[in-house]
Amino acid sequence: MGRIFDRTVERYPERTAVVDSDADIRYTYEAWNERVNDLASTLEARGIESGDRVGVVMQPRVQAGTIYWALQKLGAVFTPYNIRAAADELQYLVNNTEPDVLIYSSVARDAVDRARDEFDDEKTLVYVDEDVPEYAESFEDVVSEGTGDVVIADVETDDTSVILHTSGTTGRPKGVPRSHTNTYAASTAHAIQSRWVDNETTLGLMPIYHTMGLRTLTTTTIVGGTWVAQRSFSPKQTVNLVEQENITSLYLVPTVFHDLVKHDGISDAKLSSVRRLGYAGTPMTEPVQQRVREIFEPDVFVNHYGSTEVYTYSICSWIDEKPGSAGRAGINTRVRVVKPVQGETVDPEKTVQQGDLGEIIVDASSPEAFTGYLNQPDANDKSFQDNWYFTGDLGYRDEDGDLFVVGRVDDMIISGGENIYPVEVENVLDGHSEVNEVAVVGLDDERWNQVVTAFIQTDINEGFDDLAERLDSFCRSSEDLATFKRPRKYVFVEDIAKSNVGKVLRRKLDTEDLNTEVYAISEV
């Protein structure tokens, strides 16, 4: 990957490579390369070499990209961590990956300050913002030490390039080592499948510790484009960046699109530069999808279905014809739907019939696929069978062979002996004008085993029982939802618990242990 960056620098030295509006920074590829080489030469002089790990905790910003490319040139391993990790979580992540250096910004200052004494080994701490802690070094000082003399390390294509972590929605995050081959294959496939073009200008909003954020950076560089870093989401700032930088593509999670198209100023914004849209991370409800299409009128609108472990499972560029479809397998892999058998080994060859639900599995020989979790042999045994990766997702193929994802195997609600999938209920409720956001789960119930429960975020601040009745009537009248699947309980909340990339944390949706204000609970 270090050579990938140098090739782009040689082809397009004068093109704008990165924009960081928060810091008023704009580098050409040639200028950025000088910064990258200065940092790489300093780290190399301090003993960082091929295979060594460097931890990073910061938002999408020019320093993050600089660190990534410097480490790729050295053959070292870029190891980013969740910027919202509390001290004990950061301690776990750092001790699990054992970096020699930890580079962080003000967003993680408090967590690092409280966790650093609990790191297993002493390590160099480097701070990228002003007011540097006494126990850390200044990032600018480290860069200015550099000579700029760097010889790109000789690495094997299967050597580790980056270690990401899973979102930890069901337990501790698992480390996912990804090789240079994984990164390059996923990035070039992303360009092809998202129909990106030469000199694409892309918004770098997704976190760099998430595969979407890192893929945006690497793919933009491969096509000689401009990575416009946005440190945190603000609909107003996003709209301004689109207008000011003539952004041509957006690759975001549905939650961001949801908030963006509901922004007051979106209708008057000049968005015609945006021609290619993509989303991933979680399903997008049909009402949001329709609104996104109306606002942007894109040439390309892609649903990208994948994971940290195997970047691409499938791609759908015809979601206007089939809303919610995950489409067909990506160009580097194969996908199957198999019937899970409780407590038994599943044969990857025994696929379900068309239209039947089953677990989605992915060809683990894909050049985009990882080879196993870091220090997690039990998780590897559970996830792999006969060179197939078991995703834990439930889905089915329609009569055309297109894939649909209905949720996680563990998210399925069993109420009164019937199987109910949250996404089908959410699709209906999200179309109601008084619902801003919705997440559906099954809560324990003595009579029904589980009762379908909708957590609703709304602008309404009173009359919740009446609102519950209106929502119930709305569900009853829907042609897309069987009556028995409708929610019997509504919980009106200030916020719905989500991960940093917009995935609903269903395990945190419980009326007895909810980390947000509950306005009302209504039963119908």
C-alpha cells in the first residue's frame, strides 16, 4: 500500500490530495507526500519497522491520513481505535494489539490520561493538538524531526497492513488483521462497484477505525482524488463542504443520510456535484432511501453489504427497482444462504431453497477476506467452516436470485411461536410522519415469550398514548406488515442507542436498563 501512494504522487503531484477544513489545510499530493515522508523517517529512526504496530485515536483529519500512509511505507501496521472508547475500553484495545506508539487527539485525551498507567507496556505517546500533555510528545515536533528520506519497505502481500476492530455489539471488540492484499483488493473493488472515476472528490466523514472510513481514504487515493476530511457530523457543515469542494461522491451510513436529508437547509443546497452515493453498515429504510434519491438525484446509488472481516459481501446498484435489496455477490467473492442447525456444524454446501430464510455465509478465500481474529481461536472456530465465513446475518434470495438481509440471527423475535424480523417492522414505522427514528426489539414476556417493542424518537413531547394508538393504526393499515407482527409496546425515548457508525445497539434497548431518557411507555 505504500507503493500505491507513491504511484499516485508520481502521476498527479499537483492534484489536491486532502482537504481538512477544520484546520484550514489543503495539500497537493506532492506536499502531502513530503509530510508523510517526514513522519515515516522519524518513526523509522526511532525503530519502527515492518510489522510493528502504531495505535491511533482521532477523528477523520489530515493527520490520520498522514499517519496511515507513513506506516504503509514502513510496512508497519496502522491500528486505529474507537474515538469514543472509555478508559477501560481503550486499555483493553491497546493491550490487545500492543502498539509501540500511540498517536491521539484531544477527543481521546481524557481516556488516554486515565488508561495509560494500565497499558501492559510502556509506549511513546504522541499528541496531535495544542496544549500537549507533559507525558506526551507533540505530533508537529515528531514530523519536523524527519529528514524525508524513506525507502519503501519490502513487504509480502499477505503481511498485515492494518488491524481494525469489530463494533463489539455482542461483546468485547475483536481485532481483525487485514493484509495489504485485503486492502488493495477491497479498494479497487470499491472503485469499480461504486463506479468512482478518476479524480473523485469524496467526503471523509466515516471514522478511520471503521472499514468504511479507511476504504474511503484508500480508494480516493487510488483514483487520484481528493479526500475531504470532516471530523464529526454536522448536517450544515456537510452541506457546506459539498458546495465548497464540489464533492462528487458520498459513502455514508444510513443514519447520516437520514439526518442529512432532514436538515432544514437541504432543499436549498446546491448538491448537483454529487453524482455517486453509497451506503453500508446497516439497512436503509425505504422512506429514507426515497428521500435521498429525491434530494440528490444521483447517477449511482449503491447498497454495499459487507463487514470488517470481509469487506464486500454483495453490491446492489438497482435499489430503485428493489428497495432494501443487497443485490449480488461482489466481484471478489461468493455468497450462500444456508439453514442454521442449533448446536450442529452447518454444511456450507446445503443451501436453502429460494425464498427461504437462512444464515448468510461468504467465501473466505476472497482476496478481501481476513484469515482470522487476533488472539481469538475460539471465535475463529465458530466463524469458519470449510473455507466459508459465517456472518451471523439472516437473509434470503428472491425469485431473481437477489439477496435480502432481514437482520441478525440473534435479533430475530419469537413472539407467540412466530418469527418476526425487526427490519420489516422498522420499514413500516419509519414511514410515519411523526417518527424520526425507530428501532424494534423483542422484550421478554411471560405470555408471548417476547413482545414486539418499538423504541421511537419523535418531536412529539406529550400525548404519547395517543401517538401509540396512531402508530398502531398505521401498522394495521399497512399492506407490508402482517397484523401479528405489529408492536404491542412503544417506548418513546430521547435517543436510540447506536454505535459510532450508526448501527443500532439492540442489546442496549431494554426498558429496565436504558441509557437515555424515557418519555413514556405505551401498550396497545
